[in-house]
Amino acid sequence: MGVEVFQVILVALSSALGFLQGLIIYILRDTRREFRELHSSQEIRVAKIEESISNLRAEIPLRYVLRDDFIRTMGAFDYKLERIDRKMGKLECVRRASKGEGENNEHCGK
């Protein structure tokens, strides 16, 4: 009788271990499947972000002015404004001279 009980206990333990092994394999496969789905969705998100960054890099030169370019452009603009101011001053001197007001104007040097 002791041997039969031992065999029954052994069969029960083997069955329980087989069931646990199957359960663990099922849980691992399910976890692995979820991980793969998550990984593929992450890859899609990363691809979209990379595309957005690439588009942004292409648009930046068209939308924004570099600091050096702005300074250069503003310097040229200031130079042109100064030239216009000098020409307007000369025209004012000519106008005043034609009216006989040129002697009292300090900006119209002689």
C-alpha cells in the first residue's frame, strides 16, 4: 500500500508540475506577444517623430532667419536709410538755397 500511495502522489505532483509548466509557458507567450505589439507601436511612433523632425529641419531655413543674416540685412538697411537721409538733407539745402534761406542753415555747409 505504501508504494501505491507514493505512485499516486508522484502522478499528482507530475500532473501539477505539468499544469504549472503549461501555465508559465502560456503567460510568457502572452507577455512576449504584448511586448512585440508594444514594440511595433513604439517603432511606428518613433518613425513618425523622425519624419516630423526631418520636415522641421527642411522648413527651418524657410521660416526663420539666422541671427547673422538678420544683422547683415539690418546693417545694409541702415546704410540705405543713411544715404536717403543724406540725399534728403541735400535736397532740403538746395530748396532753401533756391529760396535764399541757405545762409542760416547749419546742416548745409558751404
